[in-house]
Amino acid sequence: MHLLMCAPMLLVVGYLVVTDKAGGGAILYAVGCLAMMGAMMALMNHGPDDHSSGHRH
């Protein structure tokens, strides 16, 4: 799911780099954004595991 959300940004940056409308350094910003979003998604999946919400398993 993470790659699906980042694919449009990577495609646009790749297109801009290929057509020389943006420098090669622009891809570093896109990859940095991809890594940051991946870290946030990984951290969001690990919430507290105290089972005190009243649900029975």
C-alpha cells in the first residue's frame, strides 16, 4: 500500500529528471520522502498492546 501511494510522486520526479526539467538531485528528495513515509507507516502499526479496551479474544 505504501508504494502505491508513493508511485505517482516517483513517476513525476522520474519524468522531470528524464526530460531535464529537474536535476538528478531531485530524485534524492523523492527517495527521502519515500523513506520517511515508510518509517511513519511502520511506527503507526505498532501501537500499545495492553488489551484493556474491553474486547475479548
